[in-house]
Amino acid sequence: MEPLKQKLDHMASGIAAGIIGTALGFGIMTVWWSWANGTSLDYFVTDVFLGSSLYKDSILTISVLFNVGLFWLALRRDWNQFARGLLAVIFITVPLIIWYQSQAF
């Protein structure tokens, strides 16, 4: 077993990577949206994400997409436990996205 796989191929590593990946996706989305619309990062977080029920599901979906690509890479490298951790984060996030969609009016 290669040293990197031995260190990282654990479910806990995959869960941590999934949480970090979701946060990274949210951060990239925040920076891009704020730049494209000429607003501040704070405006995006407080008014667009937290203050509006219409966009939460879409923003969360985009934030989680990073994990789908990472999941694919983990499977290609045969890091099954790491992939399970990523999948756990995705499985927890999907019902949250559905709940946000049901709350939008």
C-alpha cells in the first residue's frame, strides 16, 4: 500500500475532505458571485445566501459539486474508504438541498 493511500484512505479523511470541499466550493462561489455582481462578500453571505430562501438550494448544490469530482478521483485511485467518507457528506447534504427547495416560496 502506497504511503499516501495508507495515510488518507480512511472514512474520517473523506468526511473531512467533504466538509472542506463544500466550504471551498461555497468560498469560490461567493468570490465569483460578488466579483461578477460588483458587491461585497458580506452581501452575498448575509443577503443572498442567508437572507433569501430562493437561492440556498442552488448555492449548496454548487458548493457540493467539488465533492462529486473528488469522489470520482478517489474511486479511480481505489481509495474506497475515503470515497465512502465523501459520499457520507454528499448523502447528508442532499436532504438539506431538498429541504431548502421545499421551503422556497
